Amino acid sequence: MHWGNQHRAWPRMITALTVAMLATVASLWLFMTGAPHNSDADLAASRLLSQSAGQIDPDYAEQPMAVRPAPAPIVITLTVDRTAPITAYLEEAGMTPAEAARWAASLTSVSYSRNLRRGHTLTLYKDPEDGSLRGIKYDLNENIAFRERSYGDGVIRAWQELITYVIQPVAVSFRLSGDFNRDAARHDLPRPIVATLRSAFAARHPLNRLPRGADVELIYQERVSRDGASREITGLEAAQIHFGAQTLSAFAFRDASGRVHLYDANGAALEPASLRFPCKFTYISSGFTFHRYHPILHEYRPHLGVDLATHYGAPVMAIADGSVEQAGWCGELGRCVRINHHDGLISIYGHLSAITPGLRTGQPVRVGEMIGRVGSSGLSTGPHLHFAIEKDGRYVNPLTASLGAHNHVSPRMRAVFERFKREYVAALDRLPAFSGHFNVGHQGSTALAGGAPGATGSVAVSGASASVTPALAIRTVSDRPLTR
Ligand SMILES: [Zn+2]
């Protein structure tokens, strides 16, 4: 397959995607040469790029203060598979020779080497909006990295820094010998990952009903501090469970909405894209009407939402992904939260007794995330949730409104999803059968996990016309469980 021909048809798709761990140089080239795009929707999607399943390097947060913060970069991490001049890599990544020479000269000034060496990790930070290179990180060894950054107008600065953590992909495969939870614990599967799998597959095949002999394969990521003392699970990347003639699949993918979700092999979302109601309630005490007798004001006025009667303190959840438009006091509605979703939809939650601490304007929220608790603040006769939906500035009946949920990978992202899926599946297929815990191709993980040195992941470097080759090399780290 020739990516050089394909990418021209894709430039708009390219912007909203990322997959760091699995990037090949071929796909890297595709990332780097993405043409600029102007659609507002694309820009909005790009600005939403904030966090993905472990793929964004949080260390990159050090940015100069700006009136409008730049959107988070697309992060591409790969392991250098041959020793070659820095310029060669950058040119393969789509830079012009002149650009590559400038970046290479700057990096050389701090690293005292013109080459990138085999087995070391290279991270590229790309502007999601115009495709330009914003920064480079090159790990010299487990403790020292060289960073380089563009400040615009051709100004590039390079410096050396201590590495404080690594993002470490971990692959696990095992054959079910009985109860899923027990086997998962025996194979050291972290609880957040078990919970993710459970909810992802709940509707298709509950994990506790999997037959003995089912083969479980998955890859997740963790963020490990340099001294190995702290580990944080950053999310499931991919999972497949084979039993009989069936395969359950889950692939993390960032769709046009800018959020990472899990999808099955057909591109259908595994998690609900929206909740029917934001809280559990006993009955609807007041419906949506333009003409209601108000119990406190004793006059007829519109009631442009529904009142969900429930107990004081009941948790209130965001009904869909979005960002906080307002969290605070809203007059008659008392303590309230407004969440801005895509497509001109806003959901409103009123009379809260409490708003989840730290919830601030502009902050992204995910479907099902708790935003506050039911109360009776504002103009209210007793504990209930006033729940309303605004569409294009007008209130609509929340009992009949559709949130326009994205239940599938969008058509324009489809080809990209298919390619990621292929790479994930190839990586899962390469897991040694049923043998436990592996670390996946991260140069820095060796010392942390106490395994044999030297083994690294590899990235196929064979130019832009290369076929897609999984970028993962699998190796067993240790016979003993990883310490957590
Ligand atoms: Zn109400």
C-alpha cells in the first residue's frame, strides 16, 4: 500500500488522530505532511485534543503563558531502529532538508552527536492544526533526554533534562482457567483495566460468563516514575478475547470529537455515547411545558426542563461528553452546571446541593462523569434535579430530545480507524500465547522492571511507501509480577 497516494485524500482526517506507540515511520510521514485545513469543525476538534489513552506526554505541559493556549500537540513516540543522522529521520518524517538541518543542528548543540542511536526513544510533537513540528524529545539514556522546541519565526531551542517518568505499554495475555476476576488478579491486571473491560463488553458478553479456555490479549499503558516508585494506569489501548468462534474486540481511538473511546472491530462504540438521564430518580415530578402553575411563585410560567425527584445528595452525571460552560450559581436554578456538547447542544443541571470540586469552566467532562449532587438550592420546594437541554439556544424537551450521539467512528475517520485496528490486532497477535505479562517495546522500561537489558521495540523504517508494520516488539520482562 502506498501511503503517499493515500494521504492526499486524507488530510482532514489526519488532524484529529493520534497513536503514539504504534506509529511507524510510514504513518509518521503521513502525520507530518498533513496539509493545513480550515474548517471550523476541524479546528474545534483539534482544540479538543487534550488527552488520549496514554498517548499525550503530560510532561509537555510546560508552555509559555498565552492568552489562548495552543491546542495539545499530537505526540508520536517511536523507538529508533537504526543508528542514522538526525537529519535522515527528520526528512523521512516529512521535513524539508533545510528544516531538518536546522532542527538537527540545534539538537546536536546539546547532544554533541549528529546521530540518533538505535534503541533510543524519539518523540515528536506535532501541531494538530497546521502539521508543523513543535518539538522533539530524544532519550539519551534512562535518565537524560534532549528536548527541542520551536518558538515560531524559525526560533528553535534545545536543552537537556532529567527524565522523571516513562510511558510504558504493557501487554498481557492469558488463557482463562476459571473466573475472569480471579484470573485477571493472578495475571496482575490492574483494577482500572479490569473495570474498563467489564464495562466495554458488558452488553455483548459479560466477562464472568466467558468460558474456560478463552484467550485474553490486551495492551494498556502506564506512566511509571523513573525510580519505579509510582505507577499510574493511563488506559486500555486494545483488547481481544477469543473463545469458540467468537472474538470480542476493543480498540481505543480518538474520533473526530477529539475524545478517546473504545470501539469494536466494526467501529461501533463500546461505551454508551450518552446517558438517558443524569441521575437515578423515583419519578418525574414536573415535565417540560411552556405553561405551568409555579408552586412557589403561584403563577403560570414555562417549565423548560424536567424535574427528576430523588433523594438529597444523589450523584448527578454528565449525560454526554462535553466541556463545562458554567459551574456555579445560576439564579433561580440555584447551584447549577451547564455542559456544552457538540452540535449546538447544552445540558443543564439545576438545584444542586454540591458541584464536584474542581469543576471549572472550559474543563472537559466525559459521559457518566459525576458533576455534582442533587439538592434544593435556588427556587425549589424540595430535593430534585432540574434537567434541561438547550439546542441552538432554545430549550427542548429532554424526554424526547436526541443528543445526536456518535455511536460509530465517523465516516471521514473510518480509514484511519481501520489502519489503527490492523496495527493493534497485529500487535496482539504477536503476543506469546498465554504466558503472562510483557512490556511492549519501551527502551526505558528495562531497568524499571528488572528484566534483561537491550531488548527494545522497533519501528519499521523503510520509507513512505512501506506497508504498515506493527511498531511493537514484545518481550518478557520478568517472571515475577511487576511491583505496584
Ligand atoms: Zn424544574
